[in-house]
Amino acid sequence: MSTAQKTAAGLYEAEEAELYEVGVNTDHTGYTGSGFVDSIDAAGDSLTFYVEAEKADAYSMHLRYANGTGV
């Protein structure tokens, strides 16, 4: 288990998370970071973020995603 690294903009990028049975791709526009997580399409496919916080507390999370299939 490794802790994800924050970007200079303070973001955690999905392609830097722990990935299981998914890939990273760059064949669409609009992503940030070095690419985007692709092929999350079967039971068990996942990604996990491990983050560090200054203290134990409640924090907000904002998630940005897209559905490349259009359905």
C-alpha cells in the first residue's frame, strides 16, 4: 500500500491510485494529470486511494468522472 501523491494543484489523480484490473489511457481529451483510468467495466475492477491528512477529521471529497460509452 502506497500513499497517493498530490499534484501541485492539490489533486489526487486516479491514474496514480492503486489499480486492480483496470488500465490507464490517454485517447480522449479533457483529462488532467498523465491520463485517465480506463476499462472499469467488470465486477471486481477497482482503484483505491490512500491519502494522508494532517489530523483525523471529516473531509470533503470532490470526484470528477466521465462515461466514455455515452450510455
